[in-house]
Amino acid sequence: MGFKEPQTIEEDLELISKAIEMGIDPFPPKREKRKWGRIALASFMVILVVSWTSQFLMRFLE
């Protein structure tokens, strides 16, 4: 049994009303942006760049 997309506005409104009756919020509030994802990605990228740079420089020092 698959989900069939509503073809008309009436079908869409019916789905929204069913969701509200079931206690599901069809329009949840937006989540706050968290900084830890950006910080984790930035620190990972810094580690990669430092690693690549050190490997590149070690080729010339040997």
C-alpha cells in the first residue's frame, strides 16, 4: 500500500484535517539552527588541510 499524492486541493485539505484529528501537526515550527554542526565541519576541514599541507611539505624536506 503506497501513499498517493493528493490531486486536488480538496484531497489535500482532507489529508490535513485527518492529520490534525490524529494529533499530528502538519506545519511544525522551524527548528533552531545549531552551531555544533558548523563547528564540527570546520574543525574537520582544518585538520584535513593541515594534514595535506604537512604531507606536501614533507616531500620537499626529504
